[in-house]
Amino acid sequence: MCLHFTYMHIHFMHMSVFHPDERRLVKAVSRLSLANPFLPERIEAEREALGAEFQERPFVWSILADEPDEPPNVDRIGRLAESLAEQVRSRLLRSPRPVSEEDRTLYEDVVLYALYHRFRNPLRKLTEKAETAREALPAPFFPDFLAGARHFSSVPGMRPIDAAEAAHVFACAFQIRRAFHHIFLRIVGGSMPAARLRASAWQSIFTHDMRRYRRTLYAGMSEITTLITGPSGTGKDLVASSIALSRYLPFDPRALAFPEGLADAFLALNLPALSPTLIESELFGHRRGAFTGALADRAGFLEICRPLGTVFLDEIGEVDPAIQVKLLRVLETRVFHRIGDTETRRFHGKLVAATNRNLSREMAAGRFRADLYYRICSDIIETPSLSSQLASDPGELRNFLLVLTRRIAGAEAEAVAAEVEDWIREHLGADYPWPGNVRELEQCVRNVLVRKEYRPETPADADPEEIFLRAARRGELTAEAMLSRYCTLVFARAGSYAEAARRLGLDRRSVKAKVDPEWLEALRAWGHS
């Protein structure tokens, strides 16, 4: 968030804004103001800022942490940033000399962090209201925010921030608060794969460069389509909704309100559940009489989606080729027509798509258009399987069970989670591959809650990759079988013998001899590449 401070008197020698013993804190706060909060870099910046006062925390910021929304280090750094900003402002008031570009940037970062910390609670309450609000969303505390921004920018050699600039800063602060809220609550798990998924969702919203985003990119992110890939049951819809509900909302400083809430900002369409005709009608709308059953004019998702809204297409890999052509035109031109109509209409929102299919294989088979793929692959997020998260941290099973039982069993959550965990360890074992991922685990919880047992699908119906990994962990494969299965897996993902040979460090003929055709087909049936 740029405060657009303007500096004068550059012919004078630059003054040093920060004392030598403050620079460690200042640079750490600057890093925190730009960091992805779900990556370990945040912990390292906190440690750098607080020194001996740093309280050790897990590297993964998970919903099941003891202080899930604001660990003590965060509040302590916020108070330090406010105090430091005031001290530096006083120094600037006492000296007419300009500051260096580096110190200007660091001061701006500290001020932004301090302002966010000061208004974090009103922003949190506003976030909770936004999800159910359909009309304008009042933010009556903006004048106090504006006063704070002007307070810190009203120093010699700097132009005080105006209301429009402060409104943008305020809108960015609200977006950061919303993004953290929705990603944190929707994407659960304390493993590193889960942390990387949350970090990836954050980056889809803000890109990797927060300063650039605040300067210009905030206004154009609807042009970038997000594609979410991963096995069924891994929460691709939750990632999509997190992104959709975290989009930039401009703030109107005259009305003291955001123009709209988020109640209808996320429009989800489950493509496999509908026929091609219904998919086309739901997406594009239709005119009365356009087909049998079209008894009245109807607007589709692309039309009713607001400029600040998002259309989510779940399992786009299964959509009919004719509809793929129409989707491609929407992404290229932003225009479309209702079925049976000639009037041109525009799509103003953002598109997020998801698939559990291997789109490279689908393109090779002619079932998915390559030109459409290259329109939706500019931002790809991959959701990890449950088994990969449990392999990273076996204790995660307990965490997932607590999240699920708190939703299903309420006050009985702790007891039910313990009961389900005991049943799983006794009857399924620690290496059970969970082919249905979190969705299957949730049904396991319900089954054990009701009948004190769960009957999963037979191993033959399970994900072949997970069966392979389970057998490898247990040491049940011969060296020959291990090499054959691994070569097959690499070939399935590489897409060619030449590329597989390069990755494996073998010659092409050796790879071809080791690939197991039956196991390769099983992998492809499960969408592995």
C-alpha cells in the first residue's frame, strides 16, 4: 500500500531516520508487511523483530494453534511498530532534512503495519459482516483511519495523504484481513503441504509482489483465471471460495462504505452434475423458446456475476467440447450471448476452474482443447492428498478429526475425535491411503459416530499411487518391483519415454522395458500424470 509520500529539498544531505539499534526491528517489520503469512518466512521475520522476546511458534500457522487468530508475537510486533512510527514521526518533525529512498520505504512499511495493527479488530468485525451482506457495507471507522494516515504523512518534506489515497490503503487493509480470515478458516491442516496450499491461495490473491499489487495489479486480477488441480475430496471448492471472497473491494470515502458485500460473490457450478444443455444455460443464460423447457428469459452465471464476483467451474475437465469453445471465447474477448439470442453481453468477473483430471492427457486424447488450457493455466494451485499430509506429519490425523468433529459433534467433539482415531488406528492402520481424501475421512467420522465402524472400499478400488507408496513405506516391494513401479509412475507424469528417461537418468529403452502397462492404465484412470 503506497502512501505516495513526496520528498523535497533533495539537494540536502539525507538524514538517518532510524537509530542503529532500531534497524533490525524496522527491516523485520518491513518484511512482515510484505510477507506471505502462511510461509515460514513470517516466523523468521517475527524472530528477527523480537529477538530474545520472541515466543517460539510452529512454522505452520494452522487453525488448531493455541491462539488461532493472533499469536502473541503478532500483537507484540504491532505495538512495537506503532511506537516506532510515532518516534520516527517526531524526529522528522524536528529535522528539515530529507530522508533517503530506503528509509522512506522502510518508514512507509512501518506506518502501514502500525495502521493495520491499530484497526485490526474493526477490520475483523467488518470481515465477519461482509460474508452475509448483499448491499453496501458501511465502515464508519474510516475517518479515524484517514486521520491516522494523515498523522504519519504530515511531516516536513512529505505530502499529506488525501482521502482517495487513504481509501485505497484502507481497501487493501480490508482485503488482507479478509484473505487471511477465509484462507485460514477454510484450508485446514498443520502439515507443510497444507501450509503450502494456504500460501499458494494467498499468492493467487496478491501475487508474489505485494508492493506491485498495491500499486497497480489490484485492479486487474479478474483477468487472471485460476486453475485448481488435485484429487477428488481435497477441498478444491474451499480454495476457490477463499480466493473469491478475498478479492479487492474499492472503498468510497464519501459514502463511508464498500459498494457491496460478499453474499453473492461466489457462484459455483458443478459441471459433472449437469447435462451439456443445462451447463450452457446455467453459464450463458437463454431466451424464451431457445430449447424445450425454456419458458422464460433467463440470465446465466456469467451475466449475473458482478464485476467483483467470481464464477467457479468445478471439474472443468469433463465439460463438453462445444462448451469449451464458448468458454474460450469468453476468456479471450469477455463477451458472450445467451442461448437463442444475438445481443452481446460482457462478463466482468473472475473465473476459477478446478479439475481432478490430468489435462495434459485429456489434451493428448483430444478431449480437452489446448487453447482453452492455455487460457486457464496462468495461475495453477495443486491441492495435496490427505495421505501426503499425514505422511508429512502423522499427528495431523488428530487435527483433521478435531476440525471435522467440531462441526459434526459439537460439544462432544473431543470424545468423538478420540474414539474415531482409536478405531482408525486399530482397524485401518497408520498407513491407510485414504483414497477419498478428506471427504472420505469425514464419512469415516460419521460412520464411527453412528455405528462405531467404517467399511472403506477394498484396496483394489484405492488409488494405485497411494497403494504403491504404502507398500514402499512398509518395505513390502522387491527391488525389481520398486524400480518397475517407480519407472511407470515417472513415465505417467512425464508423458513420454524420452522425458522419463531424462528424469530417471536411464536410457529410453530401459525405461520402456520397466513400464508396467496394467499399472500405467490404473494410474491414468486415477488421473495421475
